Amino acid sequence: MRQSQLFTKTQKSAPKDEVSANARLLTRGGFIDKLMAGVYTVLPLGLRVMKKIENIIREEMNAIGGQEFEMPALHPKENWEKTGRWSAMDDLYKVKDASGREFALGPTHEEVIAPLMKKFVSSYKNLPFAAYQFQTKFRMELRAKSGILRGREFLMKDLYSFHLTEKDLDEYYEKAKEAYWKILKRVGLKEKTHLTFASGGTFSKYSHEFQTLSDAGEDTIYICEKCQNAINREIKSKTPACPACKGKKFKEAKAIEAGNIFKLMDKFTKPFDLKVRDVDGKEKMLVMGCYGIGLSRIMGTIVEVYHNENGIIWPENVAPFKVHLISLGKDKEAEKIYNDLQKNNIEVFFDDRDVSAGEKFADADLIGIPWRAVVSKKSLAAGGAEVKKRSEKKGKILSADVLVKNLR
Amino acid sequence: MRQSQLFTKTQKSAPKDEVSANARLLTRGGFIDKLMAGVYTVLPLGLRVMKKIENIIREEMNAIGGQEFEMPALHPKENWEKTGRWSAMDDLYKVKDASGREFALGPTHEEVIAPLMKKFVSSYKNLPFAAYQFQTKFRMELRAKSGILRGREFLMKDLYSFHLTEKDLDEYYEKAKEAYWKILKRVGLKEKTHLTFASGGTFSKYSHEFQTLSDAGEDTIYICEKCQNAINREIKSKTPACPACKGKKFKEAKAIEAGNIFKLMDKFTKPFDLKVRDVDGKEKMLVMGCYGIGLSRIMGTIVEVYHNENGIIWPENVAPFKVHLISLGKDKEAEKIYNDLQKNNIEVFFDDRDVSAGEKFADADLIGIPWRAVVSKKSLAAGGAEVKKRSEKKGKILSADVLVKNLR
């Protein structure tokens, strides 16, 4: 894509009301735009990143047998009353129509998926199975202040699994945990992330959070010095030893909850009477797991982890483009390389604008595409384009052919 | 995909409260599930269709220079007050948070995109440009009764274009019109669709609707017998002659509005003061066009047009799978063909369930995948699978190799 044609522009400074690095850099780079606190437009560059993250998650969900579908955002009040969450959930947005009927704007979808499955699951032979969606969620955050880390409206992947026995749920839960590690690895967050024991509510012992270390994090975790697993603040006081290794020394750290997984047991199947006949003909209540990961939050967390004073440094798997091609007064030659890269299906962002070299370099650093290739009089005299990684200081001259070969 | 693993099941009869063919067949086939009137879950088979439609639309929007992005669903009240639509729009859902602040749930996005563009567009050099999104819209329909043709919550593609002059808008409008015809052709609806002149509001002469003939349609159009363009009911009384050819004879017909395009002129740029400096330094208000097409409605319209008494007959471009492979007691042989098809990237739905032949055939007709390949003792003796188009009565025997070759 040609930078001259992109309708967004970079900005020299961030909006005054944005304090988090993710919001400041993503706004300045033209990835997102704040409509109001906690509510953002995802601009073309940002959408490219989000789609990369989405596809990674989709592949890993499909790999553990997840079936993709999509539930609505408007939920009937009755479903939420049935689970008691219509009144118990403080951050539930409620909508009333002209006839006085009330709806919830879904912050999560147990109240929709459990009754849905009642229509399809009738025998133990239908089990286990898992279904997931990418869906916009709504949560009434009165003080949204961490950029896209905590929104009133945000894109989330939620997977739900259904099982006949707790043992079967346990097995699937471990598979889902592994899938989450694969996702985090592919988006570049695994190394900084700690599996964190959290409360399992009244119905299971622990749930697990994937907590990524960051000073921008709103959460505090306590990392076991022995096994590197962690416990969250909520269970800290009542958990003297590490649930994983019994270690007793913990290090406090700030972290962002990148994802969480939860054995819901029969908490939501019971209110909707989601039972099947077992192999011996007896009726059995299903047990359920849920597995969430926020896509906008993942994008924000990546920026918190991967940036420097000049801008974002995208990991290749989630970068909006692979290479930022910059023409410094050598449009004809750059144009040829642009076409070569495109022909070879290399995602290229082409800075063909009529602005200064300094502005082009500053924008490239801010936007943070992993590779930068500069075509100038000097680079051409040396035999090609000056190619540099965003994460490194020094570049080298590569001919167009070698550049294509290296990036393919 | 294996049919035995799909979490949805087909249903012999449709819910009593569904009257439209689209809702009845899509529900029975396991494409959608009604959560409440006008609000549907899109099940795995339905999502496959929606993604096909989405990709077709995306390709055609990109081809006319549209840049994809995503605006939020929650809108600040102030933006809607600025255009007067906070009180003027009857079907606007309003949400109040705990602090008393009010939001609109977006039924359309002019109130978001116009102020957004004010941040980026400063000179005539930035123009023209166009941006689009796929986004869930909300409309307070008190009596939603046409299945997914008219929902309270529905997926829509909306494109917005921005121009310095009316002439430039006119030119782009014609390009967008052509793109809409291409989309309709690819999803199989072009032949039954009439370009329909509709009111242009107070600010332009006409807008245009793409009206697809169907008895299920909620709209009435008047088709010019001479040129086959049409006018809608709203402008019928004040439009004695066809705006396209001056013809005076019209034929009344029921139709579904599959899409619409509108020259908004400065209706939304003015309230948000979206001006740029012209080439001669003078300030000029931008003019704007908008172009909408509902994806859930397109899916519903396709079903209304393409079905018979036994079920849906998907056009190939939007079908959930290309071929429905059915094993009648010959699982080993069918399994081999399933693998061959998958290896060749042919989208195959494999009925490996342990149910009767009659049930398998009935389900295949109901689900409506374009090709059906039956593997039975009889077909194997004759040299392969019995292959039949959903739209035809008679099939023929094809060897596995020829089947793969034909479908590739």
C-alpha cells in the first residue's frame, strides 16, 4: 500500500488525555483513534494488526477442535436474570427499547451459549465439543484510562467447551492452556508472560490468568521464584505457598492480563438445565469451561512490551506490513522494487510521499514495521536499497533481488 | 469438516414463530439460531457463508480504493445531537451508564466518521478518498418479522467517500454503483435485482437502492417496462416518468433492498465543519457519499431466491462448502475421497454420521451445498461416487480422480 493514499496521518504528539504508551503510540502512528474514553476506532493500520492477531488465534482454536460461530451483542434480560447476573454484575450495560423491554449488551456470552446448546446437545455422543467467536464485548468501565488495555467496547475471542465429566473438562483445559501459550508465543508475548493462579470462584479451585509483565499493567501478581508461575492479588492472602510447586518466595510485579481460562463447572449449565443422557441412560448435567483473550488488549500489550522512545517495534507475525519501503527522491527505482515486492506477495508499505527524509524516517520508526528499505541516490550507487531492521541500529545494502529473497 | 463433529444439528421443522423462508430454512439447516425477535446467532455453517459474502464485498471495495477500518458501536450522544438525529431517529437504541451519561448504539456511522476525518483531512491534496467497515449495527425494530432480512442487530458493510467537488462525488458514485453490481453478480443476485430510484432527501435529487425481486420483500417497487430500472414507493406519487428513460409504464413488484447508495452532499460534513483549503487557498466544505450493504440481509435474500421445497440451493460463490460427501456404509472408501478433496483444497463437508441414507439425503438437500457426492456399494461397483448438483435431478458416476479434477 502507498502511504500517500492512506487516509490517516501520523501525529507528532499524542492527545493530552492519553497517558498509556499503547494509546499514545498507536494514536500517533495512526493505528487507533479515540472516540471517547474506552472506545476506539481501529484505523486501517490497526486493523491489519488486529487481523493478524485474529488469524493466529483462529488457527490455534481450530487446532484444538474449536468451531467458529458468532453470538449477538443484544441479550434478553431473562437470560441474565436466570443466572442472577442481571443485578449482580455492576459493569453490565442495559438497553431499553421503546416498548420498555430491556436488554443486556453482552460483556460475555455464557447466558447465550448455554441455552443455545440446549437445542443441539441431547446425548453423551455429542460430547465433548468446543465453540468460539470473535465478538465485540461491552463493559461499563466508568474510568477507562489504560488506552486499549481496558475498553468499554473491545474485541474478544471467547471459547466455550462442554463436557460430560470433570475429567474430560480437565483434559481439555490443559489443551486450551497449551493453545494459549502457542498464541502468546506467536504474537511475541510468551517470554514475558506468567501463568497466574486466580480464584476459581465458588465452583472450582483455581482459574488461570496469562499475565504479561508490564509497568502499564493494572494488575499485581506474585511470581514464585522457584517455578516462575504466579498468583494474583485476589488469592495472595489465602495462598501461602505456590499452588504449582509449593514454593514460598514470591516477587511482586505489575502485569497485564492477556488472557484467562476458567473451569465453570455447572455454574451456567445448571440455570439452563443443560443435561444429557449418559451411556447408562441417566441424566447428567454438563460441565463447561471458558477461555477468553482480548484482541485489542493483546495489540495494546504488544505495544507496551515492544516500543522505544521513537515508536513501536512490531514482532513480524503481527506487523501491519513486513517492510517499509522509503523513496528519497528516487521514485522510479523505488517503484520498481515496490512492484517486485508485491509480485512476491511481500506485504509492503511504500512511502511515496513528497516529504522530507527526516519526516519519513521518523514515521517509519513510529509506525514500527519490522524491516525498512531506503532507496536513495546513495543506496543506488552502492548497489540497491539500504535495508535495516526496526529493532537494530545498522543496516546494509541489498540488491532488489536479494531483498525480495530475504523477505519472502 | 466432518458432519458428525459439527455441534449444530438439522431440524425437521422450523420454529412456529418464524414465517419467512430465509429464517425457516436457515434455522432448520443449522445456519442461524434466533436468540429473540430480530437477533440471531450465526452458527458455524452460517458463518462460513457470511465470510464468503464478506470477502466478495471486501475485494470489490478494495478494487475501488476503499480502505478498511472499524468504528465502534457505542457513540457519544453529543455527536448525534450535532446532526439532530439523537431526537429525530426513532429507531436509535440509547444506553445510559451508571454516571448518567448517554450513548447511542450505532445504526449507521456518519456521526463518527465525519469528526474522525476532520482530524486527518486538511488539504485538497488528501482528496478524494473512501473508507469502509464491516460492522454490527443496531436498529430498534419493534416488530422484526422477516427473519434475517430486518434485524435489530445485523452485520453491514458501510463505505463512505469524501470529495472536494460534487463532480468528483458523482464520478465515484458511479464507480461504487458498478462495484455493487459486481458484488450482486458474484453472490448470485444480479439478475433479479433492479436499480431503484429513491428519495435523495433534501440535499440530492435521488439516491439508489438495489432491490431484489422476492415475494418475501417488505418493499414495493415500480419497474419501468422500458428500461427495467425502478422507482420506490416513496417517490412513486411525485415521479410520473422513469428518471432513467422517461418511460411511463411501470410494473409493481415486491422486493428486498439488498443495498443502497446515497449522495449525502454536505449533510454530515457541515455539522462537523469538515472543510479543507482548495488549490486556490479558499476554504471548502467537503461533500460525502455513503454506500451500504447488509451482509445478513444478503444471506437471507440469497435463501429467499435460491431454495425449493426441500431446502436451500447455494450459489457456489457463497456456499458453506463446495461439495457434500456422503458415505452410505462405505466409510473407508469415502474417507479416502475426503482426504483427496482436502489435499486439493476443495471445501468438503463429510457426512460420516451413523444415520440412515434417507436422513443424509434430506439433510444434504436442506443444507444445500452445490455438489453432492455419494459413496455407496452401488456407486463403488459403478466406478466411484455418484455426483449430483443440488440444483439438478440427475447425477453421474465419477471416479475420485475425476471428481477432484472437476471440483478443483
